Amino acid sequence: IPWVVAPAPSGLPLGAVTGRLGRSQPPQPVVDLGLVSAAAEVDHLAPLRLPTAWPVPGPGDGSGSGSGSGPAPDAGTDPARAVVFGSEGDHAAIELVEIDRGRIVWRDRTACAAPVVGATAEAIVCADANGTRAVGLDGKPKWTTHAPFIAFTDDRVVVSGAGESIILDAATGDELARVRLPRGVSPDSIVASCGDVGRELFAAGGDGRLVRVAEARGGPAVSWAVPVGTVVGIRACERDAVVVTQAGAAGAAGTTLVAIARTTGRPTGRIDGVLGVWPARDGSDRLEIATAAGVARYAGDLAGPPEPLDLPVLGELLASRGDRRLVRATPLTAVLLDRAGVRGYLPLAAMGAVLGDTALLATSWAGSPGETARRVALPPRWTRRLRLPALRPGVTVDAELRDLPPVQPVALDGAIAQLDTGMHAVTAHALDPGDPAAVYALAVDRDGERAAVARADLAAKRWRWQRVDGCGPGTPVAIAVAREVVVCGTRGAPGQPSLVRATSRDGEARWDWPTDSLDAVAAGGDIVVVHDAGRLAILDAGDGHLRGHLASDDGAAPRVAPVVIGDTTLVVTAEHGRVVARVTSGLLPVWSVAVAGVVRALVASGDGVVVALEDGDAYRIDARTAAVVALPGLGLAWGATGDVVTGHTVGGPIPGPAPPVPPPTLVQLLKRPLQILHVDLDVPPPMSTPITPPPPLGDSWQLTLYDQAGGMRARNDYALAAPVAPVAGGPPGSPLVIAYGPGLREIMVLDPRTGDPLRRVRLPDDAAPGAVFGTVVGGAPVAGALLAAPLRVVLF
């Protein structure tokens, strides 16, 4: 099959279940279906990158004008289609996709190659700095105007004129109305156009008011203006009440919905803390609104008591078709609802989606440059009661607030320097797992120049070698070290390939592996793992040949950890509701642990792996035996270095300084001792006045240290300025290195056994954020940093 977007690889066996972990519910398995092209240029059609998808309305998708009124139609009466905008190489393009058939019907690179602002049953409207234009559903141009785009409502397009708004028919481009705006209403503030020809306008001004412009005696005039704050969204034309989504209060979860009577401007209802809202699945004009208390059905004007629904706490609406609603559940999952309730529970991390009858099209328009549209089959109906974990911050336990040593400037006089190298930047570094005294760095001499790979010997205090061609052309992304090679991953410019280049640990060129795109590179033992959006390529570290592909179920970055046990390397991945360990030869499973929940992260930990779940639980699996140990922490950010497992979160408050003792008054100072004694004898003592404690200075940062069997070593609070980032370290005995503060240029070094603060240093202002490490040299723990101009290693 000539795939444009090939299905994610799924042919590798998972093996028999050898253990279980977790206490939540796993999402249903899904099948990645891929996309083919119906166009003649199929052999040359590349997938669009960073795509955004818009549903094409039709009688079967239940969208129409978006009112949600009337009975839900049969979703199978017309094909589900989506228009996708994205990048093809170094230029933009749009395409029409039939979702259930998995076909790209056509692609346009010229007529409407701009961000899509809306679609109707007859036309697709695009807009950019060159104006506003439309193509038909056959991909042929329909109309164009140089007027700037302002708003899209139902089948009407609003463009800007000189002091006026021009309303166009989206299908034909014909002018429906031209509205001279009242004083104080600018054309670019219009957010919606209602009425038969769109002459009823709504504007969101910079003063935080929503303004309705309607016909009046003498011409268009402001009918009412209501303070609503920052407008995030508006449902203006569907009901007698205008429903506005406004930004929530600072620090508050969710947004705020405000309903305003269309004719009078009187607020009729308000709901705070809204996590999601969508048209009612029963076909009425009501709204279903999700908050932290659950999901309830409200009248269209938000007045009257709500009707609670038997649904868990959900998030924003991702897609709608007929009576189906695809709604965010957690960052890595989504719930498919229909009239009867929960229809499915899917692994889905994409930012948006378009629903079909048997499949959905998922897209993400930010993040990895390798993101493409994913077509996923809808799973069978969910038959159990759905329980979703409450995503809460890490649980803080009372701990000692440790006294910190003073911050000292890092001493640069003893730096290990490589002159005339790295005169622009040090972009990445890695420790050698086979030689803890070896540090590799990616050094750039001039902006835009390819990076060199250099190796420092901390024991000999000198740089062993450097290769100016250690990285390929493009932007250096990552460096990693396997048993025999160090690899550099570079990302090519748009339309250019990316490259993984390997150099031996002695500095000799080994092999290159080109690819379309890459995000990160990891290595261990005899493998190199290349990340590209939601997919993995596993390479042989010896010669660079491809050993296999893997992919995440949800489209997020795959959770993977190479684990080295002697001469054996295991690839541990989270896939299809399991944590699976595979040998590198043939990627055959060694053990497979079923997961009751969703894996958020995998972290290599010695001869095992730490599994962090989305519900806040964490476990460590021994890679030798597949034995599972629960870690006593909830909602922590987990890491591992040497033989230590770390978990950190926000700690307790940092107390403010003690208030000063008030000085004695003049009367007290002038009293003679006998007078004081007389007063003390004859007058009862006054009631004590407590000193008001000062407010706390903020939250501390709490770090808990565990051994690999799950036992707690230490737990401490540290008064560190945010952000705080623990740094991955070297072998057992390596100090724990914590970067914190603006630019991550203040460094704290901790004892890995007790968490005792050993020292704090400040890096120069031009140091790369977080370019620090902890390792063991000659049996002694050492911490250091890499600096540029010239390339240097500084130990402290």
C-alpha cells in the first residue's frame, strides 16, 4: 500500500503477562490505521507536518451551524471529512481527508495554502497576511479578497474595511452586508456575526467589555456593553442567550462561562471553574458543562438548576459528530461519549481530533516537528463504569527544612580548557557509562555551524580528542553514549533530512543514519534509540543498522528506557497497556507487566526501571526478575541516578525572618530602678502581646531519596528559588546535583546517602542552563559544569 502516513508499527509480540502493577483503569487498545492518497502524485506525497484538522460540516455530522438543536441525525448518512493544514517541507499546504476510508482526496499547495480559519459544507476558508480566500471541497479556488480576516461564524466570514465590517458568504465570497461600526468599536475587535446576513455583530474590546452592535434608528449602534474580561470563546448565534467563555481568575483552574440575554444584555447565568463545555448529546439546545464537581447539563442561558450526569470529571471538547463527543480525560487519554454515556476510553495525547463513524483523525500543531496526522480506529463500546484518576500535585510530607551553605562563585582558574573550541555555545553533554571520568560535549564555534564532539578526561584533567565533523549538518539536538560509540543527533532544516552520526569512544568516525526528523537520542549497551514524535527507531550501536520500530499508543513521545545488565541490553517500553522488556536481538519480549493505569514516564534505574503512572503512583521493576516494588510516594516527579531513586515535589512553606525585638520606649529608659520595682510590686503585670509572625517566603522544594528496593533513605525540604531541576548523574556514589533559580545557574550538591547539602555555587551568566553533572573520579565524588568560549570543564 502506498502509504502517505503509515500505520504505527504494532507487529511485535508483547509476551505472556509476568506481573501486574497499578490500581486504575487502562484505556482500551486502539489500532493505528494510516492514510493513503487518492491523488495521482501518490509516489511523491509526503505527510503534512504539525497539522491542524477542521471538520467539514454535513448533514451526518451533527455540526451544521453548531447549534445542537433537533434530534441527532444518523452519523452514517454522509462520509466524515476533515480539512488538514500543515507543512510540506518548507511551505504550507492543505488537504481533504475522508476519515473512515483513510484517503487523502486532494492536496493544495497554492490556492489556499494558509492557516484554515473555518469550513462549511461547500467551502474551506484560509487567511494569512495576503488576505482571505476559499477553495471548494474539490480543491479548486472559489474566491479571494485582500481584506484582512476578522471572524468566522457558521457560513459567514467577517473581513475588515475602513471603519466597517464586511460580511461575506463563505461559499461564494459574495458580500452579504457592510456594517459601519459605531464610534469606539474597531473592525478587528469583532468576534462573531449573527442574523440572516450577519448584521448583528459582537465585539470584544481591549477594555474587557463584550459589545453588541445591532440595527437601530439611524444605523448600526451599540445595543449593550457588558464587562466580561478576556474573551476566550463565544457562542453567539445559537440561542436567545449569548454564552461567553472568559479566562478564569489567576491561579484558578478552568475558565468561566457567562450567559447574557441577547436583547437586553442582562447576565442570566455564570459558572466558574469550567473544564469543558459541549452541546448536549440528547439533541436539545442545552449545554453539558464539566467542572471539578463532575459533568452536569444546563439550560442554554445557564439559568435554573443543573441536571447532574453520571460521568467522571472530564476536560475540554476535542471533537463532535452526531451525538458523539470526544472529550479530554487526562493529558494522555480521552473519553468518547454518546447519548447512552461512555462509548470508549482511548489513549490519546493529540491536541485536537475530528471524528468519523469508525475512526478518528488526531492532530497536534505544536511540539515535535515530526508530528503528522494519525488515523485511529474507534474501539468497541466500553462496558464498565469508568473511573478516572484525580490528577493532583505531589503529596508533601512534613520534612526538615535544611540549612544551606552560602553560594560561592564557581572557581574558573582550575578549568580544563580546550582552546579555540566551543566559542559560541555548549549545547549538550553526556557521561560515559563505561568510564565515569569521561565527559562528552557538543561544542559550537559559530552560530549556524555544525557542532563538534569532544571528550574530556576528568582524571587526567585534559581533553582527549575532538571531531569537528562529529555531528551532521543541522541543529544539534542530543548526544548519547552506548557501549562502543558516542552519537550526535541533528535536526535538519525544513525539507532537509536529520542525521544520527556515531563516533567511537576513541574519536574515530563510525556510521551515519539519516531520517526525516528526530527529537531526541538515547543510548545504552549495544543500541541507540531515536525519538521522532510518537515513534521510535532502534539502531544497532555497532554499525547503525535498523533493528526495529516501536510507537506509543497515544501519539505522545514514547516511554522507553535502555537497561544494561552486564553484556545484555534490554529495551523497556510502555505499549498496549504493558511495560515490556525486549532483548535487542529481534526485539523479542523477556517479560511483560500489565499496567492498570497509564504510564506517564519510564526512567532507567540501575538494573531496573522506574515506572511513573498518570494517577501519581510509581513502581520499580527489577529488569532481571520482573519483580515489582511499589514506591512510597504519590504524584512525585521521579528520577534515578546511581543506586538512588529520587522523587521531588513542592515542600512546606519557608518561614520568614524573625521580627526584630522592639526597642525600649523613652519612658522605660528614664525610669529609676526603684520606680520600676515599685510598679512591678504594686501593679499586676499586663497581658502579654504576641508578636505577629511574618508571612512565609514561599514554598520550599522537597526531595525524597529511596533505595532501589523502595526503602526511604532521606526526605528534606530545601529553600531553593524556582525553577528546580535535578540533573541525571553517573555511577553509584555520584553526588546529587540540583540546578535551580533563573537560568538554572545556581547549583546545589547533595550527599546521595543523606541528602545533606555539601556546597552551592553560581555559574557565570553566560553558562548554558543545566549544563552540570555529578560523577565519580578515582573513587571520589565530583560535580562539574561545562562552559563555552572556550570549551571548559569546571569541577566544584
